[in-house]
Amino acid sequence: MSAAASQLFEPLLEWSADESAVDIVDSPDQSDTLLLRSDSADFLLVGTTVDTDPHTPDLVQRAHSRAREYDAELFATANANDLFVFRTDGSRTAPADLDRRHYDLHDSALDTVVPAVLDESVAGDGWKTEPFEAFLLGRLQSFHWSLVSVYQDRIETRIHSDEQFQNLFAAWAHDNQYPSELPDVTRTVRIAAKQYAYLRINRILCYELLRQVDGSLDPLIEGCPPSRIDDQFADQFESAVTEYGYDAIFRIDSVFLQAIPDDERTRCRWHSFIESLGREPIGSADPDILRRLYEQLHSQSERDSLGQFYTPEKIGTILAGWAIQSAEDRVLDPCSGPGALTVPASRRLGELGPASDSAPADGVTAVDIQAFPLQLTALNLRLRTTGSSATGLSTANADFFDLDPGTDPDTPQSVDRRVGFDGASGSTTLGRFDATVANPPYVRQEDISAQRAHFRAHLAAFDPDASSTAGAPLLDRRSDLYCYFLSHATQFLDEGGRLAWIVPTKWLTADYGPSFQQFLFDRYSVEAVVGFPTRLFEDALVDTVLLLAERRESESERLATNTNFVRLTEPCSPDTVLEIINSDYEIPDDSSLTVETTPESRTVVVRQSTLVERLGQKLQPYLTAPALYLALSERDDVCSLSELATITRGVKTGANPIFVLDGATIETHGIDDRFCRPAIKSVRAVDGFEYTASDAERWLLDLGGYVTSLDVDDPTATAVRAALREEGYDGVCSYLSWAADQPARKNSSLEANEPWFDMGSLAGETAPIVCPQAMDTRRFLFRTDCAVVPSNRFLLVDPAPTVDETLLLGLLNSSLSQIVVESHGRVTGGGAINLSGSDLETFCVPDPEILSAEQAAAITEGVERLADGDQSGRDGIDRAVIEALDLGVAVAELQELSQALKRIRRVDEPPEYDIATVESTLELTFE
């Protein structure tokens, strides 16, 4: 057995050792064969190397013959990346006519896939073929991956042997911001190999789709031997450009990519691949396979740099279904990419029936700065709509921020037209629209600083007096790129025009959120915000929401809008989602909001006027927080923590390697205790509810008091070190000399210190209550002796003189406060919950004034028990809080809700089942 096959089969052999008898059949070539005989079915597998396509016709035919020889019901071909499974009927039927399926092995090993195939073969109707589009996509993916390593080797070899080719590669890498030097150059070479293989496969697929739809093109390689395939490609692709256009698809502009070499073997592989495609029913494939292939194989690094994240098909249908209300609507997609929203929008217009003769011919206008995906979209629509049923498409290959609405489009309207450009001005007008659908780029504000002025230029067109916050910037300068896409698109919408976009959740929680919310509230009736768990939709986007709003000039109409914050909890059809979104719920006159649930969703309904009044509060809890938290935040007997205490952040040294000391460093240098202030660097050092100087494992270098005590006019570093030496503090002098040569000494933040090692007085950098800024499994606040100095990873809570410190600490450690932490904080990529200073200031806490003497005593006792390591102390705290707020819930139920929220955050389970089960016992009012 070859090394490649041995490695491929190893996990399968280990699994089958206990599950079925295994026979290994010798093979005369490198494609070793494995025969599994089991109770469910006999399965014959032929394996090959990673640089060989497992769907190569010769390999499939060999496997088919061996399956007939050994009377195996199922046979398969595989390499490390892809597996193709076929069900044989015992005859010589062509493999293309058999039941067949592709499996992607990038995420699943054979010992996972093969048992599932065998189980399915005996369950229900048995193992079945997959839809042709899915199989074809797998077929194209498999061929692509088999070529990547081949082209990677050829590029690397050519780089080392051909100086001109090396220069072309370096220029291409520079233009695309890829590294071209060791050690990262190998990754760049692989990117080049992936792009080249994808572009050629895509051209072949586009050509075949066009040819089979209307027959205007000649067969791609008919009568052409493999040796002439390069010239044949050039001629046939050029004929496609002449016939249809789409030059960005059929031509490769990059001189470097054009220069990537083929050899006899690769030419033969391309020839065989195209011949095999000719035996497939390509003409029956959904043209949307062009988009799916682009999304699956296009360079991930390039997509990341452009902030491109793809839209699941169901979500595209939902957005188009809500935004487009008439067959005569003009629809704008300002960042169309490969058409994930443009295609559903076109389909929606067609479903609404034929437009009148006076309706615009270009129902959908797609804009993208890249020509290639834009032309894929145009070709996709051309292939799916013909004759009188065609929905017009207008395309603009442009930077959306170089376009303006004007009053009417500046070029004649026609089906599949390209918007013209005024070369003198560098801009064009698109006219006004009735709807817009979009999935804008997700590029953070830190990455757009060089172009921020360009992205903000359109804001000057808005009347500053129209904003309810006149005098303030329309959008915070910290806004991410998607905010500017939306604000610019707003200018293109007519009164009553609908906006249906998928956007990041950051505007619900981030510091720039209030300005973006204000922009929306001043111009739109925000009809719905829809959130969903990550795994609710296949390939759903992480940390995104659907934003559905209607352009409204009337302030009274905007304020009268009820906004539905919808949290989808179960998989459901686009029609069901639209029904939920469009539900018209009434808010009782004595309430600020209402909560409605269905088996598939939870909807929190809030008046837009309430959202305007509370501008600046986080909106995320309306989507994700349990109803108990929402009810709590509306009560008069609950206050914000800022009313009870002052919130500050711990010390930021600017150079932790210098200022944060451990015991060994102090001992080695002989640093006097006078200059060592007990500190808390990380929450991992805190194992209970109390932390004092005696618990310290780290110390801060504290020279502030000493520098202040010196009687010198100019306390320079030299002068201070001289004074230290004179007073015999040789240890700290030795340490400062060492520190001056460390890389951290060059940190710019130290330039503000005078001298550089003086952080100022640390006397006020303590507090009796400390809150970790990030919490994961433990959600708690702890007390200190006010002698230890927390780092900037902590928030400091200094109670007002009238507030009992122990009582407040107890309230902040109740299970109810844990629920507030989960609902009020922000989850980071690592799964921890983060609280900013403003989060803690607005943290909901029961007002201590409502507590009876008995309840206050029970909470205080609970704190002391927690500090002694007795976790049951929280039971007493929770019981007192429940009684004081009259929650009508048992201690165990409150604690279970808290734990359910933690489980949801940490493992991304569908949350609503756990929460709904607990909350079903609660009677909640929202006043």
C-alpha cells in the first residue's frame, strides 16, 4: 500500500477493526483499494494522492470495475480532500448515470463519513444521490484542489529558475498586498495557485453554461488535442467575449497569472476534465452555481481584506421578500459581490408579476468595485431569465462612494445595461430607488483611516438641521465602513423606500452605536431588527442582524413606529420569517414594551419614540437578553450602578515588562519594599471573593511617592537615580539601569512620564470592590483591602459614602446580577463576556433603599460566607433579592437561568429552550 493511501485509510482501518471485517486488495498502481464488508453494505474504496482528482474518469472507471468484481454495492474514490461515493447496479452503466454523492473531507475524516454512508444505505429509502448542482460543485471543488498543489510546485520551481517570472510574481504580490519574502512567500505562492486554478475552472464553467443555454458557441475543445489546449482556450474564450462581453470573466488581466506554466500532464488533465464535464447535464444546473463556486473557491485572504462575508441563500430571499413590494420597484444593491442578494431581488421582481410598460427597464441596479463578481452576477441573471420574463439588470463597476443619486439615471435604460461614466467628473448618477438590499463590507474603522475622508464626504449632503442632534457629527468618526455604505445608500431611497440589509451587530453595542442609531431614527421607521443563533441557518454569518427600515421624512410617523426585535429560535422558511417580521403587535398603554413568542421566535416590541428617548443605551439585550432582564431594566426599584458608586479603570502602566514585578525579580535586584506596591495583574490570580496585599503574586514598581518627596525643581531620571543612590537604594537603581535598556522602555506612552519611570501616585488607584473586565466561567466581583492596585484588566467600584460596601458587593454577586452581566456585556471571539466602564456604570442593581433590615442582613451574611469559600452564601443573597423585588421565582429557578445563559455563551447552543423553560414560570410586567 502506498504511503498516501496508507495515511488516507488509517483512520478508517482503526474504525473498522471493531465494526466490520476488512479485506485489503492489492493494486498494481498507486491507487490502493480497500474493501469493507459489513452487515449494511459492502464498500469498495480506491484512494489516490492529493494532487490527483479522485473523480478522474480513469480512476472512477477502475473503481467501478473492481466493485463489480467484488460484488460491492457501494464504491468510492478519494484523496485527502474529497470523497466521491457511487451506488452500482451491477452493470456497466456509466458512472455519470449512477446514484452518486460528493463529500468534503477538509472538515471530516473517512472514519466519520464512511460509517454515515453505510448507516444511510440501510435506513429508510437507502442511500440516495444528491442534487446535481451540489454534486457539480463538489466535482469542481475536487478538481480545483487537486490542481493547487501541482501549480504551487510549478510556480515555486519557476520562481527559482526564471528571474523575469520571479519579478512578475513579486509585482503581483505587491499589488495584492501579499508577502513575497521568506518565510511567508510559500503562503503567497499557494494563494496564486488557488486563484489561477479557480479562474480557469470558472471560465470553463461559464463558457459551458452559455454554450448549452443558447448554442451560439462552439464546443470548447472538440477536435483539439491536449497539446494545443492553451491556444484553443484563448480562441474560444475570446469568441465568448465577442459574443457576450464579460471580459473580466473570460480574460485574465494579470501578466503574472498568464505566465504560470502548464506542462503536458496538466494539459492532459484539463482536457480530460472538460471531456468529463461534457458528459454531465450542465445545462440543467442552476446558474447560481457561479456564485456558489466563487464563494467556495475564491481566495479567503482576498475576501478578508475586502471585508467580504457571504450571505446564505435563505437570508437573501428574506431580505428581498421584505424590501421589494411591487414589480415596478427599482432596487439597489450597492455592493453586490457575486450576486447573493442581486439574484434573489431579481427573482422577487419576477414573482410579483410583469411590470407596466412605464416601469423602468432596469429593475435591479448592482454596484461593485470589482468587475469580476459583478459580471458573474450579470451572467447568472442572463442564464436564468430569458425573453419577456427577463428582469432588467443595470451594473456599475465603480466605487459606490463615487456615485450619486441625482434625479434620474444618466444613461438610457435597457436590459442588462452598464451604467455610463462621465470621464470629466469621475462620477455618475443612478437615480432614486424604491428598495435596497445589501450585505456591505465588514471593515473596521481602524482599517479605513486612509480613506475615511472619502467615505465621509457624502455626509455633507445631509441637512444638519434635520438631525435631532444638530451640531454633532452625523456619524461618529469611529464608525465602521458598513455605516457609511448605509448612510450613502440613504440618499438613493425615495420616500417610503425600504432598506433590507444584513449588518454587523456592533451598532447595537459599540461606542459609535448611538450616532448610527440616531442617523437611522432621524430618517427611517425602523420596522425590525432580526437576530439568529450562529447555527440557525447553514453558513449563517456570525454576529450579524437583519436591519429592516422604511424611509420616512415625517418625524411623527417615525416616532409612532413599533420596532420588532426578533430573535429566531428554530429553523424556519423565509415565508415564516417574513410573517414573524411583519406581525403587528400592540404595546399596552402602561408599558414601554411587550414580548411575544412563537414556537420559532421571540419578538420584543419597542416604540421607536422610546428608543429615541433612551438613545445611547445598548439595543442588543432586546435581541438576546432574557425577558427577566428586560423587565428588571424597566423597574423603578432598580437603579444604575453609577448612582451608587464611582466607576474607574485599573492602572495601565504602558510597559508591563518593566513596571509589573514578580517576587524573583524583586529578590534578584534587591528592590526595597518601599517601591513595591501589591498588585493584581490578572483575574486568574483571584480564586475567591476577597483579595488582599497578603495574596499578591505581582507588584507594581511605585516611585511616584518618592519622586514627589524630592526637593528638586526638575525631577529628571538622572536626578532621581542620583537621589536613590545617595539614600542607599542600590537595588532599585540597578533595576532602573536594567529597565532602561529593555524594548518596553521605548514605548511611546512612557514619554508622558517625568521621569519616565514615574507613573504618578497610586494611592487613588484602589477601590474596595473590583470587577474583572472579562469573565468566562466565573462571573463575580470581589473585595479588596484597598492596598492592592488592580491592572487595567479590572474596573474599580468605589461606593458612595452612604452605600454599605459589603451590601453592594452582595447585590453585585447575586444570580440576578450574573444574568445582568450576560445580558449587558459584550461577548468576544474567545467566548468571554466583557464589560466596559460605561457598561458597568449602567449596570442594573436593586436599589439598596428597598431592602428591609432582614434582607440586608441576609445579603451581608451571604457575602461573608462566600468570602470564606462557602458557595451556598449565594443562596441567601438570591433569596433576599427575590423577596425584595417580589420576582415570584424560586432560588433554584433564578440560578438555573443564570447558568443557562453561561452555557449558551460558552458553547453556542440554541438558547431559547433553556431560557423559555425557566421563564415560563415568571409573570413579567414592563412599565
